[in-house]
Amino acid sequence: MRSISRRLAATLVPLLLCSVLLIVQGSVWLYDRAQRNYLTLLLQRETDSLLAALTVGPDGLFLDLDKIDPDYRRPYSGRYFVVQGREKWRSRSLWDHRLPLPGDGLQSGLLPGPQGQELLVWSGEYRKAGEPVTISVALDYQPLMTEFRRASILISALAVLVTLLAVLIQQWLLRRSLLPLRRVQQELAEWRSGERLHLSEQVPQELQPLVAEINHLGAQIEALLLRARNSAGDLGHALKTPLAVIESRLDALAPSLPAEQLTELQAQLQAMRNQLERTLQRARLATDQSRAQRFDPATDLPALVQTLASLYPAVPEIRLDGASDTRWPFDREDMLELLGNLLDNACKWARARVRLSWRLDAQHLCVEVADDGPGIDRDARDQVLSRGLRLDQQTPGHGLGLAIVRDLVAAYGGTLSLEQAPEGGLLVSISLPRERR
Amino acid sequence: MRLLLVEDNVALADSLCSVLKRAGYAVDWRTDGRDAVVLGEQEPYDLAILDLGLPGMDGLEVLQRWRAAGSGLPVLILTARSRWTERVEGLQAGADDYLTKPFHNEELLLRVQALLRRAHGRVPQALLSVAGLQLDEAQQQVRVGDAEPLSLSASEFKLLRYFMLNPGKVLSKTQLAEHLYDYEDERDSNVIEVLINHLRRKLGREAIETRRGQGYVLVGRGE
């Protein structure tokens, strides 16, 4: 995956390093030039003083050693001269080294000197007392070179340090400026899990259009889903009543129809009913969708239990076992559908007792519905689950309810299992993950 | 037993009316929610079968109006709205039972029968047993003690069922007429007298007592 911060660092580091090193090298070079110019001036002046030290004696010119700098007498002192007239005088400091005597002016390069010294040499041609005189003066440039080298290493190290610092600051700034994005991402996750209905618009100006677009898209999806759900509901209503008419007419015709045909027609009608109910159910599922209303066990469960109590006056007790203080992080209608179908089934089969227990932890919601009815055989359980079979044709809707529950659980990415309840009947246990991947 | 059927689908209502009448109920049929509100408050119905998606006024609102006016009329909601949220809403609005479309005629009849018995304080059973009489509502037959079951005519069945759901109560002729005939039927109190005589002939003279100036009481076999 490409990373913005890595890419930024990858461009910033060479750029910074190159420019800093260029500046270091450039400034060293400039300083070196300035230094040489200045030293040339000094060397010129030195030539002048040497010229002055050439005294006119009885045998022509001679070099008055008293008049020259004592540095020229200490061997390898770093300051040297060669004066070439009729005679040739060399400074004592040269000892046995030969200083080449090139042409006029400053030598372009440094010349090798004694003991590895590097000499800056300046030569001039003069006339004194009618005699041509060539004077070369040299100065050891090595100490300055060493100094420059040390300085450039130091500055380069400093430059690397500065670059490192710049990269760190850049990463920090980047992270800081990406922080709102991370917040937006967090809000989107909350949105998906249904804890929020839109993204907050309190974001930096640069992110505003993005957030506005996302909110707009969300509203559009919401509207689409609402329309789909409504049209599914309308379709359901529109189909159910004619179906009811057909069923009612068929029931009335039952005595005059051959039994075979009647069964066939009834089976087809039943299939239509089931298919319609399941399709509607699937269209209405709202797993990923964030409707504001969460399931609140404190208010929704008693209402549901009361509803079942009036639908099944013969079942005396529906026991609730679980904490009612927190809302479930799932859509209210879906949960009512889930529990309604499960409890409806349980009440249909129970002799006297139905139990609903639930547990909500950090990852899952676990729900168990148990009854003390006849239960289902181990073999038949798989059939019920796999095909939504009706085991008892006398009790309408059994099997269909479980099929709806199975669809719902699948849509939520949960698991459903049928077991033997300690109460004696069927135990349906369901586990729904809080975060859907 | 007199029922109010509120259903806007004509074909379904037609079919339901004939099914219910065959089962011995007097049925008034309305399609508009606003009519239903008025009729439900004026007429002494024993039960209402109410669709929810109605023109004029939604079925739930009809029900809420009735309950707000203090009516205890047993109400069976018959609707295509099959979500549990909607069931909970319906029953919280004051309905006594909730049946979703499509449905089987027998199931509707069973639910109506059970609701009527519950409304009269009886536990739903296969047979309605009161005062030594056993009424089979499916076959429209009555059994006196351990004797052979006797067949009843449709009108006799209607009348006896009403008596058996109100045992020991004095029922006036007007009251009986109101609960046995629908809005359009001719109400002739002589017909009731004739029917009561028919019943006495089948069950025994003392089965139904006459309280002069008040009405009739079912005594049955005097248990």
C-alpha cells in the first residue's frame, strides 16, 4: 500500500540533503577563493618587502637577511622564498627542498612543499638597480585546507541533523493534519454500526467538501432504502389481500373439490405465502443500515411479551432473564422480528413455560429461547434449519418463523443453533456479532 | 352473535361475510374507517374484525377511538401487516387478537370463537359446555347430558349460542334481537318467541325460563 507520509519523506530527505550539501560545498569553495585572494595580497606584500631587502652592495645586489622575517629562517616554517637575480637566494626555511620557479603571478594550483605541505606560490619579476630579479614567495596552505575540511564535515553533519529534524517535524505535521481524516473515519465506523446518522461537519475547510459528499451519499442511500422498504411493504400488502381472497374462496370450495386438487392448490398457496413473507422480510432487513432506533429491552421486551400473552392466553409464563439497562446495538424492528418469531414458535409449542435469556458482552449478543414443549428430534432439527420445513401442518407458520429468523441471523453474520432445552423442549440459541465485518 | 367486519377489499369481505354467516354470526360490513368508528360506538356488537389499511381512517386509529370512548368491544385485527413491530403496536392500541393475511377460514373462525368465549369469561375449549348442555359450534349440534347430539337450525344455533355465552343472565327480546340480527335484517320479536319455543321443544320445557316483563334465562339441565 502506498503511504503518503513515506512518499513525502522519500522526496523530502534527498531534496534537503542535496541542497544542504550543495550549500556547504559552495560556501567552502567560496571561502577558499576569498582566502586565496587575501593571501595573494599578503604574498604580494611579502614580495615587496623582499624586494626592499635586496640591497645594492659593491658586488651588485645582495639579500640583507636581517631585513627579512625570522620565519624564513626556521626550517619548514611554512613560509618560503626564492629570489633569482644574478645570484639565487633561497630562504633557509626551505632547507633542502626545491621550490620551483614558475612564471608570473599566482600559481593556479597548490604546489607540493616539504613535509607534505601544500604551497600557495606567487611569483613576480622585477628590476632592481638595473638587474632583472624574479621573486617567488610561498605560503603553506595546508592548515587552512585541513580547517576547511573539518568545517565542511561539521556542517554536513549538522545538515544531516537538520534534515532528520525536518523529516520528524514533517511527519508530525502530516499526522496532525491527517487527524481530522482519522476522526472522519471513526465517525464513519460509528455510522455503519448505527451509533450516528451523519458525519459531523466541524472539520477543517479542506475536508468539508468530502464530508458533505459523504453525508449527501448517506442521505441518498437512506432514501433509497426507505423507498425500497416502502415499496416492498406496499407490494406485500397488495399481494396479501388477493391471496387471502383466493384462500378464503378455496376454503369455501373445499367440499366440492376433489381432495387431490384441493391439496395441490393449498400447497401452492402455502408456498406463495411463505415465499412472499420471506422476501418481504429480506427486503426489510436493516443490518447495515442506521436507523436511529435501537432495541431497548427495558421497554420493547415487556411490550412484546404482553403481545404474546394476548395472542397465547393459554401459555401462563414467559420468563425474561437478562439485563435490561443497556440498549442492544441492533435495529429495533429487526430484533422485534427475531424475538417475536422465536417466542411465537416457543409459545405455540410450550406447555406452561417459555424462557427468554440474553447476554450482551463486548463482542456478541447471545439470545436463548427455550420452551417446555415436545421439542424436535435431533434429525429433524437439521431439516428444520436447512429448509424451513413445517413439522406440523396444523400449526400455521411454524418453520416459516424459523426460516425468517435464520435469514435475519445470516444477514447479521450471526449463528443459530437448535438444541435440547433443560426445560424439555426446543432451545434456540442465537449469537449476533456486535461489529459486522 | 353480531360482528362488525371492517375491510376495504370487496372480494375478501364478500367471502368473509358468507363464511361468518354460515358459522351463525350476524355480520355488518363497512369499508370506511370513519363509518366503523360511529357504528362501533352505536351498535352493541359482540366482536369487531378490523383491517388496518382502511380508507378514511387507519384501522389503528379506529381502534384507539373506540378504546378512548371506553368501549370494551373485543377486536380482532385482520391485516397484511405482518411485522412484529406492527403486531405489538396493534395489541398495544387495544386489540385482543391479531391475524395476518392470508389466513384460513377455519383459523379465523377459531380465533373469533375463542375471543368471544374469552370475552364472556370462558376458557376456549373444543365444545362450549354450559348448564349441562354441550354445543358443538363446528357441527352446529347440541348435546343434552349424555344423550345423542341434536341438530339445530341456523337460527336456533345462533340463539342457543348467545344464551350459552350468557348463562344465568336475563336476556330481553330486544337484546337478543340486537345480537342475533345484523343492521339490515327485519327485527321481529315474534320470531324470537318462535325460536325459543323450538329450542324448548328440543332441550326440554324447563331449559329456558321466562321472566315476565324482563326476558328469558337459560337454565339448561339445572346444574
